[in-house]
Amino acid sequence: EPEVTQTPSHQVTQMGQEVILRCVPISNHLYFYWYRQILGQKVEFLVSFYNNEISEKSEIFDDQFSVERPDGSNFTLKIRSTKLEDSAMYFCASSDGQGGYNEQFFGPGTRLTVL
Amino acid sequence: GENVEQHPSTLSVQEGDSAVIKCTYSDSASNYFPWYKQELGKRPQLIIDIRSNVGEKKDQRIAVTLNKTAKHFSLHITETQPEDSAVYFCAAEFFGNEKLTFGTGTRLTIIP
């Protein structure tokens, strides 16, 4: 069964550094998402992406964040200048958006630790 | 915006008993309600979902009910087993608005 994949599984970085988190969505899916989960808390929406542009973003997704689909398979989240509070698990998800309902499948996550 | 409340935050049940987790949502236009199971350190996995034109859906030991008037939906797990132990999240989506809004999660522990 196809799955969303993410790399790396764990990223440790110094405050102020840039990080890029990578995702490979399920191949026939058209909608892509990033969510984050601070340890012990709920999953929070960051951004959705469709047709090569952002379709929605949350208030968390400020100017430090950007997303890109550099080729036909990868979907990336960049954090330009990391802060301590960016430490979290970041999940990529994808859906085919068929029928107007949005069954989203999650990747295994990247644990980001900002020191 | 949409807000989803989930109760209880923790739940312990004896193996073989039933577990019920409840969620309420604020946006009456929400029309898709998935439930995710998350084991420690792993991804949220979709276990069942329900759409607003349906009142109940069942898949083996798992069922979900939806009350649109009251804006609440519930997850029911029967004949619980140790492998059901995990954190369960409900979520809601407003039609045409792609994001999922998650509840705060329920840590379910099955006592052997």
C-alpha cells in the first residue's frame, strides 16, 4: 500500500539556522499539507498546497516558513531561521481530494529539535 | 474558525470492555469527521471517518456516530484489546476548506 514518506526522521539544529524538511506524498495525490505536533499536544495545521500554490495557511505559518514542490515528487517545508519554539514533530500529509472529502494520509514525521 | 473539543483526555478500560470517546465541533458547515489513532512516536493513522450525510458507520469493532444537530460525534471501540492502547484524535473539516482541525486527543489504555 502506498505511503507518504518523510526525511529526515530526526533533525537537530541550532537556533537561527535554516532547515528543510522533505516529504514524498502518495503519487496520485493532488493535495499536500504540513502539520506540526508539539510534544504531548494536538496536531496543528500549518499549510495546504494545491496546483503548485498555497491554498490555505494558519497563523503559525508566518514569513519564516515556506513550502515548495521542486519536482514531481517532493514537497518541502523550509524554516528560514529556526526558533526554540519550532521544536516539534512535523507531519506531511496528502490526499487525492476526490469527491470533495479530504481523506488525508500522514507521513511518519520529522522530529525537529532546535537548540 | 473551527474548534474541536475532545473528551476524555485519558481513558482506561478493562480488556474486552467498550471505550467511547466524544468530540464536539463549532462550525455547523463541517462535513467530514475522521478519527486517527497515534501510537507512541508514530504517525496518526486514519482508522475510520464519517461524512455529514451519514449518522453512523461501523468497521468491525470500531464505530462512529454523528449528531449534526448537536454538533457532536463519537468513536466507539468494542471488545477492546491491548493493541487498542494509543492516543486517539478526532478531527473535523469544513467542505471545500482543506485543513483538518484536530481535537486535543484521548490517551486510551487497555488494562489486561
